[in-house]
Amino acid sequence: MNEVMCLACLLPPAITLEQRNVRPGRVTNKELRELDVAKDEFVSIASHQLRTPLTALKGFTVCCSDGDLGPVNDKHANILGK
């Protein structure tokens, strides 16, 4: 029994969940904030990457429908919604 007590003295003290102030299976507020920042960055980049080509396509379509790039025949005017 003395040997068991000696080994227990060598081990570092265990940190309980109460000391960490975390319940089992729960995520800490710091981790949630980090995930929220990562999500915001992803959404910002993704929306920019989607918006950029759509803006260019919309501008080109307006130029086409306005006739800025030359005359628009009936078939193309119908496609462009003119």
C-alpha cells in the first residue's frame, strides 16, 4: 500500500472539469468565438468570390442590351429580355 501512495505522489494533480469551468461535451466560449471569426472570414471571402464574376456578367449584359457593343438582333433582344 505504501508503494501505491508513493506512485500517486509522483503524478501531477488532476484538473477536474469544475476547475476548468467546462461541462463534458461542451465547447468553451473562446473556441466558439474563434469558430465565429473563421465562419465570418469564410462567408466574406465566398460572397466576394461569387459577387465579382456576377457583377462583370451583369455589366456586360447591360452593355449588350443597351446596344453599346453593336446592334442587337431580335433573337438576342429576346434572350436579353428587351
